Amino acid sequence: MLNLEQKRLDINAQKAVPLEKWGPYLSERQWGTVREDYSENGDAWAYFTHDQARSRAYRWGEDGLGGISDNRQNLCFALALWNGKDKILKERFFGLTNAEGNHGEDVKELYYYLDNTPTHSYMKFLYKYPQDTFPYEELLEVNRNRSKQELEYELLDTGIFDNNRYFDVFVEYAKNTSEDICINIEIVNRSSESADLTVLPTLWFRNRWISGEMNQKPQINLISKNCAKATHETLGDYYLYFDDANHTFFTENETNTKRLFDEETNSIFVKDAFHEAICEGNYNLFNSLITNKLGTKFSPVYQLHLEGDSSQKIKLRLSQEPHSAPFNDDFEKTFSNRKTEADVFYSSFFSDEKSVDVKNIQRQAFAGLLWSRQYYCYDIERWLEGDPNQIIPPYERTLGRNINWKHLKNEDIISMPDKWEYPWYAAWDLAFHCVPMAIVDPNFAKHQLILIMREWYMSPNGQIPAYEWNFSDVNPPVHAWAALSVYRIEKSIHGKTDINFLKRIFQKLLINFTWWANREDENGNNIFSGGFLGLDNIGAIDRSNLPDDANLEQVDATAWMAMYALNMMDIALEIAITDQSFEDVATKFYEHFILIAESLNEKLWDANEHFFYDSLKLNNQAPISMKVRSVVGLSVLFAVSVIDQQKMATLKDFSKRMNYIKNYRQKAHKFLPNEQITEDGNILLSLVDKRKLSALLTAMLDENEFLSAGGIRAVSKFHQDHPYVVNIEGVIHGISYVPGDSDSGMFGGNSNWRGPVWTPINYLIIKSLKKHHQFYGDSFRIEFPTNSGVFMNLAEVSDTLAKRIVSIFERDNAGIRPVHGIYQEFYQRPENKDLLLFYEYFHGDTAHGVGASHQTGWTAVVAELINDDAWEWE
């Protein structure tokens, strides 16, 4: 069957930005973000709260439930719901702020990304809405009073879903054309008893007129019983068609200053008018909303009565073109056609041998990845100075967060880690997102990697912005690896060799590599530092806040840089096949790698314990070896490359220089990482020789240390009975094995690297082992698990680890999926048995999901691991 979704992607590939105008670009949380924080003390969570969000107009973006927007977020569409009992409409997802949760911020809702295509021609979303009063206060109170040693109190713990007293609210989008979007809302009463539900499909304009960005305020007005027209000076006109409704409401997307600040407003038609009219029973306002026929926020109102075990549908259509019969036979046909096209598109990536369940895991992983594309707008300079005719930001702002990033002017669609918990890009997360993205939409993946290094993102000094809470923080430099991975995936799966992409990104990476080399190698000895490096609380001490006289030489920082150097060398060599001017710079990165490898092996390898450890140097004291057995010590596995003989034969200058360096270092008895060459001339470059590789893998594959049912733990289980403790200037610091939620408040306390399984690190390990196997073949075999008596080559070890990651999501014969942990009963109900959540990380013993529940950014790498045996792109 013709792959029409791929044809649409091919058309998008010709655009400057390979993206659709309409998509799931609406955030799931705009409140509590740095962008919206205009406080004196920089407490973003407290300045703009969930309670204020329904009444207060946002400055930099919008949020909503299962919604969509255009790619500049001028016009938005999302759902609002009311079960007849809550004090507010369910207009956005509720969750705890960092100070409210016993393990940091966390969304307290049940919602699922069921399907999506790269052009968003077909999308499906599910929200589970309780029929009884939503337990806002209970969730706040219980979590606030629990210790960090206790589990989080989740929505399912409240009993609100007992006896199936909830609605399944499905939102389905199907594009007839890029700007003609059919919308189906289906509400299913899962209870055997009847229940009422008010549904408000809401269309609104983002408030850009207050900040002086528009010449004319947009408006929505009712032009017929079943159609509202939205008019915008740059977006143009759109029509929202809708089924017969009980009422139609209009208001303005403007702040209710009376409710929030006890200041008089000029109008009753403010942002939260629908809440007050419906939930608070303000009948005068209710009647005024009905008689009002224009505004910047609009909703048809459906007051539904659903019998037990029944469902109802609401049809809508958002289109740039007028339609005389918007819900004719073509409306339903659009859904069936786009769904079929999505099936055809994804079938081209699925192995026929995979089970239906595994295919569902992969499909939902891609769906979550694509639903997590979000409009992100943040102009630091304007944020610091304030908008014309608006309140001037406090003076403290000029001394605080992100003041050195005035050049940063972001307004793009970006792949987000989690649209509720992390509704802002994170540099190294984004790199991992691009790997599975390259399977289904390589042009968007390439665009994202280049975007993060454009001049309106990257600092003039070469630093890539980390994340909005602190753009100056340091994330692992994995972007060269990601670029190379995206290039190889596109080449292997799509048959396209995009050398221009490599050339373009290589120039930006050169600037960033130089920043790293000049800034983070404090002593000029090729041993690097860099703080927490994305691994949050993995150290015994806070690696970002050391004593003034301390210097921490980090294994992972050094290993990341060795990996960076090798990746840059590999990119240069790939380009040099067609442009030999890149041979020189390939040699330069080869030399970088050798110097880093030499320093790492000579200074941070513990020959007695056969492991790599950080070294802490305090003024006038002997270095302290920080003997924490963690993925920090295993990160040396990531830096590996195999240069094949054919490439070497083509690149004469590089080959000559490489031989010279090798001969020189052998004669001088200096460290040489590429000690092995196969009979056919392939060369291995690795941070560790065969002996050290064997020692590290023996520890890594030991079930009493790193190996768990769900993959490789971040910290060895050895520390469960043997916590590491160190005395630094009279202060005791320590670390033990913590397999689930964090037991400390370090870095907010919402993530934990002291024991759980993290998919991005496991993914790097899995791919690194494949690369080592490419060189060693069957000549290198290791026990898996350690002391089991079963030996495997490294490809088999890699495949088995990949299967362990996938098994986290798989349903066993009893219907159990490890990811769901203690909530198996709920997920074994017929309507829930295929639902999946892709968490931030996974419990080191049980593999149940922990942390952010919708981090389908980097956890989506599971989609690539599922078909790892079907395509070889290493």
C-alpha cells in the first residue's frame, strides 16, 4: 500500500523547517516555569501557581489538556471538563510543585499518548477523569507529610478509580489537509452507573496583545449556530465547526485581577469566567457568557448524561476554509484513512516477527515522542527588561538567573523531555530524543540538533544552553554522538547519506568542543570536571558545589570528552571520504582522544579494585579517590570507535599521521589506546584495553552489583550493605544504593542516580558493546550474568541487555508489566491492559517506573532497541 505519511514527510523535508503548521505543540504546564517567573527571589513554582493558572494570562506560552496549536502558538485548542463536583474545571493537569512533593514535583493525573504520526496527520490521546471529587487537597496533604524514605502518594492510591467510577476521554485528531483538522472527542463512562459530564472543547488566542506584540487584538465570534470564526492579523482566519451544543461561551484570555490581586477589572469576561459560571454556579455570569458573542476564548458547552457503560461522541472541525457540510461522510472517512496510513507508515519499521504487544510498545513510544513536540518561547533580554507599558521586573532579576544569556531568543517547536514535569528543553535529553526520532522523521531530528547550536541558542563562547533553570549548567556533550547516530540511522533505514548535515553541524560542534577544552580542563592535564553533568546526585558529594579549595577530577567528564573527540574524529573521517580537507581535523581529534585516554588510564584507574574512580583534590592534601561504584566508572565504555580498513586505505594522510603517532608513542613507552588491529586492518580505538574491559564488564554484569532485571543500575548494589562515606574538611558525605525515588533533596530531589535504571545510559552501554563486538567478534566472550557459567560474545550481551530494557514494558503471561509496579490491578482491567507510561527512570530491583511519568523523550530509545536486530547502523 502507498505510504502517504512518508510522502507528506518528503514534502516537509523541502521546507526550511521540516514541520507541520499544526501539531501537539501546546504545553501541558506553563505555570511554575522560569519563563513565567517575575518574582524577586526567583521562586518560579511559588510565583505562578496551578491555582493562579486558570485566572492569570501567561506571557510566553499556553497550556492545555490533550491540545494542539499552530507552530507560533497564536491559536490553541484543548479540552476542559467538569464532573459536577470539582471546584474548578479540569482545564490543565494538576501536580505538585517541587516544595510540595516528598520527591519533588510530580504530575498527579492519568493520561496516555496513544498514537501520533510525524506530520501529526493522525493523533490520539486519552485522559482518565474521576467521577467523584478530584482529590486535590488529599494529594497535597499526604505527599507534603511523607518523608523522602516513603513512596510518593499517587492518584491511584486515593481510591478515586475504584469501582471504575471514571470517564475515559479520548481525543482524536485527523487532518483532511494541513490546515483542516477533524476532531473526535469520545467520552466513555467506565462505571456501571450513570454519570454527568460537562465538556468544553475550547479555542483561544494566546495573549500577545498585552505585551505589545500585535497591532490589533484578535477575536473569535459566532457566525452561526454551529460555527465560530477566529481572526488573527498574521495567522489569518480559522473556522471552528461543532456539533449542536447546549450553550456557547465567549470570554477574554485576560487576567482576573480581582480574584488574584484584589484589583478591580474592567470586565467580567476574564480568563476564568467559564470556571466561575459553571463550577461556582454564578448564574448571572452564566447567562452573560451565553449572550456574549465574541472574545478571545470560546467554547461550545456540552452537558452530557451518560448511562452506565455507555459512550458519547462530540465532533468538531478546525479549518482555514469554510465548509457547508463539515460533518459529512468525508469527516469519518478522514479518520479511517489517516489511521490506515499511520498503520502503513509504522509497519515499515516493525519487524513482522515481533509480537503484537511489542509492536504496541514501540508504537506508543513513538507516539509519546511525537506528542512531546512543544512550542517554546523565551527571549531572555526582554524577560530581563520587561515588556513596554507593563510592570518593570524587579532589580534582583538583573543579578540572578540566566543574566549571561541575553542573546538567547528562542521561539521554536522543540522536542521536550516531559511536557508537564520538564516543559523546557534540556540539552542532553534532546540529543537522545533525536535518535529514535531519526527512525520516523530524520529531517526533524537533524533540524533539532542544528537548532540547539544556532546563534540564538548557543552562547557566543560556545556553550550549549543546558535548561531554563540554569542555562549555564553543564550537560554531557553527547551531541556529536547524536549527530553521528542520526546520520547512520538515516543512511541505514532511509538510504540517504546526508554529508551536508554532518558538515553543517561539525562546524558548530567545533566551537562547543573548544569551549569544553578551554573551560572544563582546569589544570590542562586532559582530565575534566564539569559538576553534576546531568547525573544529579550520583556522587557522594554535590559535584556542582565543592569547597572553594577543591578540584574534582571526574571520570565521567573525562570519558564524555574522550567520546566527544572520537565522535568528532568519526564525523570528520566520514566527511573526508568526499572532502579530504577534513583529514587534518580528524587527526587533531585522534590526538585529543589519545591524550585524554592516557590521562584517564594513568590517573583515575584503580589497579587494585579494577575500576575507575573520581579523584578529589583539596589544597595541600593528597588526592582522595572517591570509591563510588557507579556508572561514572562505566562511562569509559562509551568512547569506542572502529576504523575499517577500506576507509583507512582511502585516507592516506590520516593513515600516515596515525602510524607516526603510534610508532612515536610505542618507542617512548607511552600509553596507546588502539593497541589492537585485526588481520584485515580494522583498528579499534577504545579507552580501555581488553583486560580492563573484561574487569569492568565482570562488575557490570554481576547481579550483586550493576545488573538488574531491567538493565544496568546507576549505582552498584554493593553499596546497599557497604555505603561509601568520606570526611571532607570535617563534614561527612556519603552515598548508598537507593533503587527508587531519591532520599535526598539534592537538585530538587525529583530524580535519582543512586541505583535506578536509566534508559539513556543503558542505551549507550548497549551500543558501545555492539561497537566493541564489531572489532572483537567471538574472540571476546564474557560471563552473563557474572558467575553464571554462561558465556556470550559482546553482541549477545548487548542484545540481552536490550531485551531487559524492553521487558520493563512487556506484558507477561499473567498480564503483569513491570513498569506499572504496585498498580497491576488497574492496568489489568480490560480497558487499560495495553496502556503504557514511559518514565524518567526505573526501579533498580523491580523495574517499575519512577520519576516523571511521561518522559518519552529519552525513554523512547526503547523503540529503537526493539528492532535493533532488524537494522544495523553502527
